[in-house]
Amino acid sequence: MESWRNNKAVFLTFLGPALLWLTIFFFVPLAIIWLYSFGENVSLVDIEITWTLNNYERIFRPEILILLWRTLWLSALATMICIVIAFPVALVIASAQPKWKPWLLLLIILPFWTNGLIRTYALLNILGTRGRLNGALHWIWTQANEALTLIGLGDYHLLGERFQPIQFLGTELGVIYCLVYFFLPFAILPIYSSLERLDKSYLEASLDLGAGQVRTLFVILVPLASTGIFTAAIITFIPAIGQFLIPDLLGRGQVDMIANVIERQFKKANDWPYGSALSLFLLYVTFIVLAIRATVDARRSAERANA
Amino acid sequence: MHKSREKPEPFHYHRKLSLQLFFIATIVFLYLPIIVLVIFSFNDSRRGGNIIWRGFTFDYYEKALNNAGLIEAFANSITIAVISTIFSVILGALTAVLLWRFRFSFKPLFEGMVSLPIVIPEICMGVSLAVFFGYFGLWAPPGTPWPFNLANIIIAHITFSFPFAAMVIRTRLATFNRETEEAAKDLGATEFEVFRDILLPHMKPGLIAGALLAFTLSLDDFVVTFFTSAPNAVTFPVKVYSMVRFSVTPEINAASTVLIILTVILTAFAMRFQSFRETSK
Amino acid sequence: MTVKPIISVQNVTKRFGRFTALDNVSIDVMPGEIFAILGPSGCGKSTLLRIIAGLEAPTEGCILLDDADITAMPANKRPINMVFQSYAVFPQMSVAKNVAYGLKVQRMPRSQIDQAVAQALAQVHLTEFRDRMPNQLSGGQRQRVALARALVKRPRVLLLDEPLSALDAKLRDAMRLELVHLQEQVGVSFVIVTHDQSEAMAIADRIAVLNDGRLCQVDSPEGLYQRPVDGFVADFIGRINLFEIKALKRDSGKVIVSSTEAGDVVIAASQAPDGIAADGLVMAIRPEKITVSLTAPITDGGTVVQGTLGDIAFQGESSIVEINLPCGAALSAFLHDSDCAPLRQAAAGANVWCHWNSGDVLVLARSAV
């Protein structure tokens, strides 16, 4: 690697365009919304930067804090479900025969390549009260009910008088379902990657020493794959908290997350200063999560170095 | 199959029936909605909702293909993807080579800067760009000829794609044998000739992978595009979104199915291309 | 008529931050010779080669080519070419394209290039491989591509960075001969960097020994071997026995050197360097200068040391015999088979007498400062 001084002309040619682009189209816009967050609407179209902290104060009102809590909670729940599902799936792929592995991976990744909007829309059909999922549940309910009737318990209406479809749309359940659906491939890949690189001899040693399959799994396998699991958690959680489309389409206005409030400020409510403050707030939350990740990573490496 | 009776084989989890079923269930979970979407694109649904199957028809495909707004949105998406990919790969390559080749005092800072568009929540990026364009009056005025009316969206897409492209290209550069560069210099090549004849050919697989990634990211994007589009500049996902909010008809399914097929073809093409290069090495 | 050097490295110093890789090194390479730069890992020899090639710039000092100062000349303009340690054959080009590359960038007309390439490939016996890709070649073949690629440009000097170290033993011997023949054919000066002293001794006309960035000695292989300038060179080149000197007394034309291993040794005054105290000196004797016998030798002068027979490493027509001295140190002696046979019959630990002539004793500074 050479010092930039060796070849200033080439260095600047390569640095210039990217730096310029980032500055103009990334940092300047962020600077502007930072300024706006201290501003007020003085007319329908004008914003004056009065250096007020009003917008930030509004963030700490109960309704917003509740919203923030809901955003974090829904994302965390979705992340956990994703990991619980992703781990066995990744395990299957990682332990499959080499000739199957690329195909299995492709199978998992293909939905990921499909347009996000289309995937979210596809769930709308499935999750309605008369949608496919409820249809299937209804069918199961009917079968189960008939089975009960057959054995003479029909009159007790053990499963209820009528089939009650599960409300997905417009509820937190629907949003979580969609979040999991959306982010599952994201979660599978890092865990797979971590398991793939695992030295099988650890497992063999454990079995050799007499531990059973299940014990081996939890005591040995999961900790060794923990980097992958942690990565999966991060790359699921962070995009999840910034989600706008999923709560919008599936929440139908009932289940707002932070991004929905932000969107509203810029479209219907036309309160750009407040929206800017909220956006920056979301940004800071993201950075805090990343910082936590970095600290955990650093502590892990230090432990490993000292071990 | 009572595998549990046999001596447990370490790490052969893929053979356990319970896990196999789980895997299949996951696949069903992932694919079923898409399959249903495709099936219902042929649904002869009269009233809104497209929930109950009524009959088979190609009508809605006809409708979709005749929907000028939809076609225009689709064309816009492709145009934006192509143009932003070209610029993303160029900027990404410049950045990757810079980081690979040079030592400079603010290097960690620059690396952090370049990876910010990847970590930042999409809505923050969309919002800040919308505000930026408004503040400096950089919105393409209505009546701007195609493709310049798409400039705002293109700029946004380049901004979030080029760091991804840079990452991919940088991975490829890491495997480069420095001595081949010095050998070329030793044989008399100028800086430019070294770049063109030695470095660029090595980077090619990385450039292609970066281009594919940038293309997909652009085609797929919703949030950032949502904030940087305008009535006269709409992309396919944004158009579909507005249609969905309005009413749910099989027309949307039809349009979506077409896009899915396109994605599959593109992916297949990319994979063919990749494996072809692997075998020819 | 004095022949002018083709390359003159003058007082070159190279520092990387606080680390000094080369310290005031000056060497001259003569036209038509094979010159080796020899030294242990980290001594700065590769850095020196790269400075000559133009891939690094010296912190101080200059490089002259035919009396012209080329220190500021960039690598791609110097009429000097290098064969890299990893060969650095361009993976995306065929053998012929690789060899042609240097000519292509100097804008030679196509027909001339084709002719030159064909000639170069013939010289390294790679004509049938001209359309092969590098990943289809063996290591030795790739090296020959790198050679052809460099030589086709008719450089004034060819630089080679550890040309033989990556090859297995048999290939190494073959390649060594090929390099010598090639140099005779082409007539261009070769500068070879190596850490293997036996290679340098076998191939080079003159050798520069580097240690820790400093130049110890430049001489022919024979000169380095017989007349090493200090303890480091003596130890680095070939095998040698080294003794610590306890005391040194000068006494009218003679010098008495005392050591634990060999007692008092009387040598001529000319053999001991002036002006260095006893603790800055070492005494050395080459293994082949020692005679070993089972009976006390009849000698006039020289040194006689008694010890017990240790290991004998049988090598065919010669053997390396280890003799354990009463003080605890060991001597290495190199004997031809005829002299060694009786020793091989003797029991281990048998008493033996070692003898060497005073004139063969080397008294050297530990290392040239």
C-alpha cells in the first residue's frame, strides 16, 4: 500500500468523485434536515430556522415514546422469531451434501431477490380475514370439529361456535408476520455462513465424550455459531426499526411505527421540521444499536485475545 | 426411519426428519404467498378484493399491459436501474481502488463515510434527499424530457448503491497479486496502461457482481424512490403502491407476476454467467 | 584501461520511518557479470534490488546507469527489467501476450513484436507453450515466461529476486545451469538476490554480502571464502569453526592468540587486524583445514588439539567429523574418505588429535561496523 503522497494526481482523481458525490448528495442533505429540525413552519411553504428545540421536545411526548417502544418491541420480537426459524434452516443447509448446498441456498435467497413491495403485497392476499391463511385455518378447524363430533364431543363446541378468523391485517400480529416473512432470508445467511465455517471436530469431540445430540446442540453448537446469530440479529433489527412500508400496508394505519409518523410529516401533515427531528432521532437510535454491536464485538475479541 | 436408534452421526442434521419437515415448512412459508399471487393474477374477479377465486382469465394481463401508467413506470424503473448502475459501478470502482491502493491519514474516516449509506435507515435517506432537492430547487421541473425527469431518482439510487458496489469490488481486489502491477511498470507501462491492462481485467468479475447488485437494488427500491419521485417520474414499485392503496385487483398481480418472471430470468442469467466464468478459469 | 561499472549504487540509504533498511550501501556491477546480493532474511537485499529497479526511491544516495544518474527516473522508463519472486505472470494473458507486453507498451510495430517474441520463447524453450494460459503452466514454466518477458526488451541489466528459492531441488540445479547459459548467451549483467549462500557461490562472478542493511564485503566467491572480512561473513559463507578470543599479545612480528578451545595459537602479525581489542575479535578455522588422526601427529608448528571422536556425517567421498573438546565446545572437520576411513572404524569417544597450520588461522573482527 503506498502513501498518497507518492502519487498525488492519481490519488485525487480517485478520491474526488466519490467524496464530492457523498458530500453533495448525502452529507449536505443530512445537514439540511439537521437545520430544519431546529426550525418552524412560518407559512405553508416556508420554514424558518429559529433554533427552537420544540421539535425535539415533541419527540419525548408520551404518544411518540409509546410509538418508539412499539417499534423497538415489534422489531425485536420479529428478530427473535426470525432467528429461531433461521437457525434450524441454516443448520440443514450447512450440513447438507456439498452438491445440494448451492441449490438449497438459492431456494432460500430467491424470494429475497423478488421486489419487496411485491412480497409485502402478496401477503395482503394471504392474511385477510377471508384470505388464504385463514381459509386454511378454517379448513383445519372444520376438520378438527368434525373429528370431535365423530367422537361425540360435538355439542360442547370445544372449538367455539363458529370459526373465528385471526385478524392479521391492521394488527400487530400481521405486522410481525410480515416482518418475519420479509427478513427471514436476511437472518438465514449469516447463521449459515457461521455454521459452515465451523470445525466439525468440536461436535465430534462432544459426542465422543458422551453428550447427547440435543445437549451438544445447545451447549456446543449455538455458542460457536454465536457470531453468526448476532450478525443476523443486527441485520434484521436495524432495517426493521426503520420500516415504513410493512406497517403501512399491513398495519393499515392502526399499527404505526416511527417511519410512518415521519412519512406523514412530509406528506399529509406538512410538518417538515418535526419530521426532520424524528428522522434524526431514528438515525441516532440506529447508531446506538450499531455502537452496542461494536462494543460487544470489541469485548469478544479482547476476551479471545486474553483467553 | 428410526435414525435415532443408530449411533448419532455428528452434524448430519439434514437427515433428521423433524428438521427436514421444518425446512420444507419454511420453504412453503416463503413461497406460498408468491405462488398465490401468481395464481390470482389469472382470477376473473369482478368486485374489488381479489380474494375469492372466480375463474381463469388473461384479462388482467391485458389490462396491465395496456395500462399506460404502469408501462411507463416500468420503463422508468429499467431506465433508472441502468443509468444508476453505470454510475454506481464507476464510483464504486474508484472508491474500491482508492481504499485498496493508498494509505492516507483520514482513511478510517473515509471508510466510515462510504459505508454510511448502507447502514442509514432508508427513510432518513429518502427524507433528506427530498428536503435537499427542495431546498436548492433541484427538482426536475414538469415537462423535462425523458430521461432527465428521472434525474432526482437516479441521483438517489446512485447514492445508496455505489457503497455496495465498492464493497463487492474491494473484495475482488483483495486477491490481486501486487507484483503483477510492479512487473507491468517494470516493463515500461504507464500508470494508465497498468490500470487498463492489468488491474481492470482482474477487477472484471467484481465489476460485474457490483453491477448486478446495484441493478437489483435500484429495481427493487421503494422507500427512497417514494420520496424522490414526482407525478411525472414514477417507478414501478411506487406505481404499484399507489394502485394497492386505491384498490386491490388482479391487475396488480399480473404486473407483479411479470416482474417476478423478469427477476428469475435475470438471476438465472447472472448465475449462468457466474458459473461459466468459474469453469473457464 | 579500466572498465566502467554498468550500475553504480552510491551511498544508498533507505529508511522506512524509524527503521533503516539500508545504511550507506555502495556497490558497482560490471558489464557482463553475474552479481549476487546475498544475506539473511531482513538484511535489505530485496529493498536494494527494488531501488535499482526503480520501484522504491532511496532516502539518500543515488543510482548511476552508465554514469548517468537515474535515481529520479521512474521504473517504467529504466532500461532495467526484473524477474519477480512470484514471477508475476499476467494471469489474463497468454504466454505470448505476456512476453509481448513490454514491447507493446513501447509501441513496437506488430511484425517486429512477433519476431522478437518468437526468438525470446525459443531462448527459454517455451515455443510450444506460446498460446497457453498461465494457470496451465508449472512454476518453472512460469518463471521462464517471466524471464523471456524481461529479456525480450533487451535491458541493460536483468534483476532476479530469489530466482531459485521457489523451485524444488532438482529443478533448482537445472535452472541454475540454465541461468548461467542464458547470461552467457545474452551477455547482459544479471543481478541476483538470494539468501542461499551455496547458490550465490555457485552462480555468481562476484557477491555482495549484506547484513542488517549494511554492506559487509564485495568479492568473488573464492575471495569471500578464503579472505572473509569479518566473523559474520566467515560464518555466513560455507562452514567454519569459531572461537572466542580471551587474550591477544603482540610480540615482535608474531601474535599469540589465546582461546579456551585451542589454547595459545601463534600466528603472523599480518593475520591479525590492528586496532581492535581482543573482545572485538574472533578466531576461525575452516573445517577442511583440520586434520584428524587417532595418534598424535608429528608436526612442526601449527596447533594441536586433543579431543574425543563425536558424530561422523558420512557424505560419500567426504565426511564431516565432529570432535568434542575437553572445554565442552565441538570442532567440525571436513575429511576426504581416505582420511576418514580409519576414524569410522574407531569407537565413538576414542581419543583423537586435531591439527592445523598457523597460516590457515583467521582472526577477524566480529562484524564490520
